[in-house]
Amino acid sequence: MKLRLTIINVVLSLLTLFALGFMPESTFFLPDYVSSALILFTLGRAFLLLHQQTVFSVLPMLLISLPQSVSMGMDMHAPFALPSFLLYLWVVNLQWGQRPWLHPLHLLNLALLAMFICLALRVFQLPNSWLDYAYFPMQWVGMFAALTPLLFVRQWGRIGRWASYWPLLVIVAFSHNWAGENYLVLWVSLSALFSLTLDSYVMAFVDELTSIPGRRALEFKLKTLGKHYYVAMVDVDHFKKFNDTYGHQVGDDVLKVIAKIISRTPNANAFRYGGEEFCLVFSKSAQEDVMQALELTRKNIEEYALYPKSLERKKNKRGQKTKTKPLHITASFGVCQQSTNDTYERVIERADKALYKAKQRGRNCVSVAK
């Protein structure tokens, strides 16, 4: 799900930026205070979601969007202002993860931001010999600055991290005269808000460990379904043994494997209910098809061989081949069909009772509620 949301986030944002290049500038005009309000709202949301890189990227956009009477005459066209702004955003976008706010890297960000503000306000009296190099072509430099952070996109992790990248892309579009400044400021605020909104959705509805929808998404799904759907509760057999014997890291790996396998169950939506319990929802399936799908999933779990990765290797064993025995996982299933007067809470309760019966029968089997 996170991959699909990331693709939607990137494609939709790039398409809207591309469309700006074909819009006449006289078509629409947004007052400066509206743009400033949008960016201020984006900045607050990024701070609450602990997206430090987004905070540093969006902060100077707020200064640019302010009216001239408030911004004290900041000029993006001042000598070396645009290159210093590009350098600042480039350095910020090469970062990921959270650090203390007084970390040296964040202090470097503030120093580069202060340099841009001083240049935009023309605080420094630059030597005349420097001015010959102040307005060199920015197109190729901007493309390099926009492409290099994408090499580390796997390290970003959260979808909201893209909100930090859009200001950098705006500076590249600005250097190419792709659209008016008013349009670009509006685009970066809306695109950053969209990325942060998707990130909030993932935090609320997607389980962080297994990357499948969580309990809140399950409840929403069941509330909006029709009648006579099937719910199957899935529980990992002897899960405590994995944590106690091999450690919680291996226990997490077991949960990831279970989530991956049950997500492939035909005609079913998989959810993590909590702990080592998962849930499968069949919205439009006959009982025979449901039982076949659950039995197939049960077999796939039983036949899966999990090889735990040792986090620490003994010094005297380094360089030697080790024969690691695989771990075998089994799971129990309890399935229930929703009847006419059943609420979704009642359906889950009956499926949970069927799951308890499956454990009483010896585990690693499928039990059907009456």
C-alpha cells in the first residue's frame, strides 16, 4: 500500500507541476497572504509530524511568499542569492531521519539559510570582481541538485519526506522560467501538504511493521461492507516461543512473513489486528472458495522456511560457513460469516471464538464458526 501511495504522490505532483508550464500567468492570481498562510500551515504540519527536513525546506519558502512590506525587500535575483538558496535546499535534501534540533547538521542548515537571507537582503557589499560570476546559468546545476537526492530515496522511508523535495524542484523550475513565481509558490505548498496528508494517512491506517492495513482500516472496511461477508482471524502459533528463544527481532521477522503470505490470499483483504493476530476479509466469496483460499494460505505458511539473521557473529566464527536451521511457522484460522443482524464487532467476536476452537484442536488448522 505504501508503494502505491508513494507512486500517487510523485506522479500527481509532477503532473501538476508540468501543467503549470502551459497555464497563462494572467489566468489566476493568488494574494501573497494566502500563499503565506498555506506555507505556514504546511510548516506547522511538518513540525507536528516530526519531518525535520521538510521544516528546513519549507521555512525559506515562507520568507519568499511574504509581501514586500513584511519581507524587508528580499530579492531572489540578488547576486548569488539563487545559487545559495539552491545549495541550501540541496544540502537539506541529502539528509534523512530525525536528529536533535541542535545537531551540528541542523546548525549547518541554519548557517546556509542565514547566508541566503543575507544575500537576498544585500547585507554584504560584494566585490565588483565577484559580480561577473553572480548570474551564471543555473539550469544544469539545478538539474544536478534535483537528481542527486533521488539516489537516497530508499533511505527516506516515509511518504511525507517528499514534501522536503518539492521546494528543491521549484527552484529548478524557477531557474528554467517554467512558470510564474506566484504559481510555483502555490504549487509547492499544495504538493507538500498532499505529501504530508498521505503520510498522516499511512500513520493512521497502515501498520508500520508489516506495511499492511491496520486495525483502524479493518474497522472502516467492515463498516462499509454489505451483508454476508466472511471474516477470518489468523493467529501465529506459539509466537511467544520465537520472541523468548530467538529475540524480538526474529519475532518481528515472523510477523512480516505472515503479513506477506496472507496478503496473497485470493479474493481477500489482509489486515493486522494487533500483536500476532491478523484478519482476512472476503467481501464477495462463497464459503467453499473461502475455505480453499484459507487452506492454501495455511499451507503456504506451514511450508515457508524462515532463516533468522544473526545480529552478532562470534569473532572465532567469522569467515566460516554456518549451517543455520530454518524456523517453521504455523498459524491457526477462525472464520465466520456475517449474518443479517450481526454488527462487525459481533462478527469479529464469533471469528475469534472459532480461532480459539482451532487452537483447542491442536493449532495449524481452520475452524468455522457455527
